[in-house]
Amino acid sequence: MKTIIETDEEFVCDIDSPCFQLLAAEEIELVKGSKTQVLFRKGDNLTKQGAFASYVLFIVNGYARQYVEGDQGKSYNLQIVKPGDFVGLSAVFSKNTFDYSVTAMTDCLAFLVEKDAIAQLVQQNGMFGFGIIKRYYDQNSTLFDTLRSVLYRQMNGRLAETLLYINSFKSELPDVFQLLLRKEIADFAGISTESAVKLLKAFEKDGLIELKDKDINILNSKSLQEISIHG
């Protein structure tokens, strides 16, 4: 992890996001005075579940894995965090700790904005507040979809859904599968690593995917979609 200052090559002058464009000049200055630019290296923790949360992260570039940690080293991957996403919005509205951990899959440049500054802007700028609340709702909606998948789908359906989800990032992040261990893919589906490996081989045998070293190529997305729905 490295704090970025104005003389660094990675320094970003402006916050290039639609929600920040809704701010008045003095509000933009509030954000600028309350933020720190940080470069997280691949493998660094952006947040740690249960740690004190004094800031919200805005991802400028890079990709990260968001997950909840359980007992005995178990974890469940919730989603891939991408450029333009916020991390830690729950700290603005309720808890003073992070609800989940986030680990960088690639190098990630992020703005750490003090949560009190975000809360102030939500209160005084309706359009900005609406955008932040919508993002918070979208994150919660994703969690409900994840819960439904875990509760009502069999292992093959959950893994098929996971492969399609991860593959949706491949156009912007071609090596996305190579950035994930088999265990991490299994953690997206909520199954054991052993079960994931067996199902991947079964999917390959059926001609649905191609396994090439650490990479996975989707050959029949339509059939995978059917399995994700009915599996």
C-alpha cells in the first residue's frame, strides 16, 4: 500500500465519476480536503472485516474481491469490485466497522474519503444523496441475490452462475480467471474447492468450458445459463 501525493505519477487530479459531478464547487473542495489517494498493490487488503471504518473508498482503477469471512478460515466471495464502485458505504449509514473484507486482485488506485464528509454531502445535496443511496441499495440487492442462490440452487447451478459472472469481466479484464485461485472461484459459489474442481472437469467434458492452465474459456454460455437457472 502506498499513499499517493501530487508529485507521484499515479496522482489523479479530478474525481471522474458521475455522482461527484453533481456537487457544487464548495462541495467538491470538501471532498478534496477529506480524501487521500492510496495505491493498493495486488494482494493488499483494502478493507478488513470488523476493522474500524473512518472512511469510504472510491475505486479509481483496478479490481478487487469482496468477501465475508467465517469461522475456521472459511470465506464467501460476494462480488468483484470494479472502477467506479464505492466500498464501505455501510459505515456512512450505520456501523462503524467494515462488514466485509476486500482484497486487491490487481493493483488498485482508490480515494479514501472521510465518511463524515460523505454523510454531510448526502444530507445537504439531494441528488448526490440519491445517487449514494441507490448505490447502497444496489449493493444490498446483490447480497439478496447471492443469498437466494446459496439457499435454493444446487452446486452445479451455483458454479455455472459463478463462471458466467466472472466471465462478464473478461472483456475489460482478460485474465480475470487467472487472477483467481480455484478456491476463490469455489468461494464465489459457496462450495468446497474439491467440488469446484470436479464440476469444472465435468463442465469441460460436456463441452461447456475449456480449462487451459489457470484460465477458463466459456464455450457454451447458453447451456451454462440453463444450468444456473435450473441447477
